[in-house]
Amino acid sequence: WWNDLWLNEGFASWMEYIGVDHIQPDWHMMDQFFLDIVSPALELDALTTSHPIQVEVKDPKEIESIFDTISYKKGASIIHMLERLVGEQTIRSGLSRYLKRHEFSNAVTNDLWVAISDAWNNKKYNFTVQELMDGWTQQMGYPLIVFDQENDTNIYTIRQERYYQAISLNDSLINNRLEVEGGLDFRWIVPVDYVTNLVDFRDSFILNKTSTYEVEFPADVLWFKANLNNTGFYRVNYPKHIWDGLITQLLREHTIFST
């Protein structure tokens, strides 16, 4: 049913880049994927007028409104993020199970998550694929991952909050609407990774809905960059001196970062 339109269109939007990248690797399709798919989805989904990927459709007249950037481009982006977490082989195996189980029949979003979960040898995390992905399909918006430095030490607390673009959150009408919809309290299970100017100091972790994550960086860390290759559907904010370190690195030798 149309509630799961994104299963067709979001998946196709992702797969067309994967397919062409396989045939023509010199075209660097996954660099274009961020520019053409992820970035427009982040821009639109940061507005209070966005909507979840999964939208209940009760009347055929509502169908046209969901053929949009959220269904196509955010849908593609979150599958890309999931592949980064579980691995390419798990996605392939999960998709194979999904297609065979529902051949000549209908499917809903959870059928895809169950198939991928069955293929994922997950002993590291205490959540299922469905628990991870429901937050990204059933809630509008996405998180801002914030690195807070603790009192001029090398210890940073990493937390999440919902990201908004170009609005005043002091506006009472906006706040009232968000409170009614529960939008102020949206939280996600977020796969986070980062690198630093020190080749051997990098990490990946899961930021849960209600907890923070703490890391102590070595004293000689000049900068760190989270969300490698921007495969995560979120934005990141750092303290000013880390932004300054990233700017200095970009001016000195920008090719240390991927496109």
C-alpha cells in the first residue's frame, strides 16, 4: 500500500547509484550520491513542515503528496546508512531473503527489516534492525550530533538533539505545534564514527536515544571529523577550536579528507 511507497522509490533511488558505481567506478557515483540525494534530503527534513518516510495514506487524493524528496531521497539515504552499519554482504543477503519471501506478493517496511536482521550476525548491539530503523522512518527530522568539551579538558561528551533549520524555536506557535506532535522529543539510535589528525585514533559507536557517549582524546589531537563520508543521516557540531582545526587542515592539505 502507499504507506510504504518509499520501499519502491527510496530503494530505487539508492540502487541506481550503487549499480552505476559498480559498472563505472571512475564516475565516482557515491560522491555524487551525497550531493544529489543526501544533501537535499537533509535540507528539506530540517523543516518543521517535513513528514515521516512512512505516512499513513487513507485516501487516494493523499498519494501525490508523498511522491517527494522525503520518500525518494531520505529513503535512499537511510538505506545507505544501514548498509554502512551492517555491511554490504549483510544487505545483499537480507535483500535476497526479502525478495524470495515476498515473491509474487506484497510487503511492508518491517518485512525488509526482518529479512536484513535475519542476515545480520549481530552480537555487538542490543537492538534489532527494526528498532534502529523505525526511528528514521516513523519520525520526521534527524539529529544534530554535538561534541561538548568538558571544562577545557580533552574529554568530550557526545549527545544528540533534533536539528532545525532557519526557524526561531522561541516562536510560541512553532513550539506549541512541536509539543503536540512530540517533535521536541524525537530521538534516534545513531551510528556515529569519527577520525582525527592522529591516524591511529578513530572510533565508531552507537549513540542511543537516551544516553550520551564520552571520549577522551589525546592531547595532541588538533581536529576530529565525525560522520565519515557523510553516510550517516545527521549533522555534526563541534567546539570552535575544532572547527578552526578543520579549516586549517583544509587550507593546508584538503585531500586528507574524502570528497
